[in-house]
Amino acid sequence: MGTFAGVGSGLPLEELITSQLNVKRTQFEKQIVGRETLAKTTLSGVGQLKSALSTFVSSLEKMSKPSDFAGKMVTVKQNADDPLLSVEAKNTASAGSYDIKVTQMATGSRYTSKDGTFTSSKDVVATADGTLTFAVDGKTFDVELKAGDTLETLRSKLNEAGKEYGVSANLINENGKSRLIVDSAKTGAGNDLSITASTAELEKFQTTGPNAKMDVTLPAENALVNINGLDISHDSNKFENVVQDLTFTINRLSENDALGKPKATQMTVSNDTKKAKENIEAFVKSYNDLMGKMDDLSKRGTYVNGKKQDDGGLLPGDASIYAIRNMLFKTMGEGTGDNSSTLFNIGIKMDKDGRLSIDNTKLDNALKNEFDKVTDIFSGDNGLSTKLVPQLKEYTKSSGLLAKREEQLNTQVKGYTKERADFADEMEKYEKGLRAKYANLDVMIARMNSSSSALNSMLLSGI
């Protein structure tokens, strides 16, 4: 803004300019503020609706498959401090009960050098260069020995070369003797470690052939278990799919009863009703949260004495919310194939406001006696998740109905921002014009006042 207008004439020209500017600004605000506010509040409301729908979709997706909805629970009657076995069940495992006895653990092979072969770990084992070849699990590796290498050196070289094959070595020193012990982690009958020597001098480490010198102290053996009366032999202590979709690892032998026979340990696979109920409770809460948010957003403002109150939602009477609400009501009322397979037959209730609640007694009974039916209602091929997720994603996806609506509203808001910027430029020019006009008036009146003062002076002086 330039200098204050009216200084020369003494008139309130600055107030006049300010008044005219305010009139023009007020007219502009009346034209734009309603449209701009509506666009911004609607944009905020659409964003909140989209977020609420996305949260509900996420809760549905968590139970989109029967295995996600419930899964299986495994119970083993055993000592927690010394468990016979550890079990993992896939969600596709069948419910059932199994009596398990462990009569033999799977072991890897162990070889020990003959008593008296070595007196110390410092004994030289090779006076000339040679090679020991180790074969295990269809793979081989070599340990190269140099002239002068000791038993201790062999142990170090073998541990370094054999670590990726599960082969290790150790030394036992007692009573002036040293014995080399070689272990293989590969379990199962027929999987014994094989050691062959390239020189006659190194045959004292050989495990096969007529010149074998190492003693077999532990042969590789299978694990032996009995499941519901069926004897099973396995090359590992980890049993995968011996019982379909179950993996269990045995940790020790079964205890014996008074007759010296192995006791059975009971393993039970059951439907995880606890997880299923937690998912249903989460669904009900998420659904009610969504309905509450949609009610808040779509609420129409009230009138008092003919005057509209500021108590409406951001999307009063919104058509999208109306369509979504009707779609939810319709889908949840539909069955999954027969009239008894609906939410409302398993303990879910809906009140007059569309809110869901749970009849725990009825739901617990359904989970106990009709578990597959409950699972099908939520996660089956014709279940709620299967039906609702794709319909709701038409609103929430990046190219969906709400995203397009947001894009249109953002364009409107940007248009109003530009409109304000253009108006600011216009006002600047308008103010300059006013000041130029009133500056000329100020000068003219100032001159007139000056001439009037001179005339009065002349008259008073008697001229």
C-alpha cells in the first residue's frame, strides 16, 4: 500500500478506499467460500470413508481362507520340562487323536580309532603326503595330510573340511592313550560315514574294506515309532507328513510302563475354535466401527426455528454410503448355499440400527458342533469374505470409485486456490486504481482549499 490518502485535502479518503476494498472482498468471499468449504469437507469425508472401508476389508482378508480363519490346534499330553515330541500342524491338517510311542531314535554314525593306536594327540599320523576321503549322504570331501602331520592336526583339518557336511572329529585322552572319534550327523539306516585312505599308512583311519581299522561305535539307524498301532521307520527324527499335514520331531524315547513296555503319548489335533472366535469378534467390531463411521459421515444437519444447525456429517445423505450400507445388509443376509448357513443362525444378531452383536452361548455351540459350517460362512467359496472383499475394493482400490471422487474434489480445491490467487492480483490492481483516482481528488481539493484560504485573507485585509 502507498502513502495515506487524504493528507492534502484533510478528507477521510483512506477510510473510503478501505471500505470499497472490503466490499469487494466480501462479495468475493460470499461467492467462493461456500463452494470451497463444501469441496474441502467432502474431500475429507471421502478420505475418512475410504480409510474406514480399507480397515474393514483388511479384517475380512484375514479370514479369506479357511486356514486363515481358524487353523488347527495341537495338544500333546507330555511333560513340558522333558517333552517327548514337538509338533507343528498346517491349517489343512485333519482333526484327530494319535497315540505315539518312540522306541528308537534316529542316529548318525560314529567311528573310533582302535585302542592303542595312538598314545598322544602329538603322535605323527603321516610320514608322507596322503589323502583321506570322506563320503556321506552321497557327497564326498577330502582331507589332505602332509608328512609330519599329527593326530591333533588331523582333527583340526577334518573339523574345518567336514563342517558343511555334518562331519566332526574329537580326541579322547586318558591313561596315556589318545583315541580319535569321528561323528556324522546324517541319520538313518544305510547312511553310515565312509572313510577311505590313499596310502597304506593312513589305512588306520579307514572304515570300509578288508583293511578297515576304525571301530563302529554307533551305526546310523532309523527312528522307530508306533502311531495308533502302526510301526513306522524313518531315517530322521523329524517326521513330515507321516500324518498328513503334520510335522513332529521326537526328542527322546518313550518311558516304559510297569511291564517294561513303552507308554503311549496322546497327541490331539483339533479345530482352533479360540482363534475362530477371536476372528469373529474382530469382524463384528470392525463392522460396527465401519457402520458408526458411515452414520457419522452421512448424518444430515438438523434445523431449529428454521435455522440449520452445524451438526451434520461431512457427507450428509451421501449416495455412496447408502449403496455400501445396502450392499452389506444384503450380503450378510444371504446364505452360503442353504438357508441355515447365515451369520444369524450361528449366534450373530443385528439390531434396528444395523449393529452386530454376539450371542456367546449360541456361537460357542456352533463352533463346537458345526465348525465347518461356521468356517464356510466366513471363509468358504461363497462366504462373506469371498463376496464382500471384491465389492468393497471397487470403492477402495487406487482406481476405484472413491479415488476418482477424490481426484475430482482435489481438482475443484485447486481451482478455488487459483481463483483466490487471481482475485488477489485483481484486488492489487483495483487498489492501485482507487489510490490513483483519490490522489488526484486529494490534490484538487487541496488546491481549492488553498485558493479559498487566500481569498478569505484578502477579504479580511480589506483589499
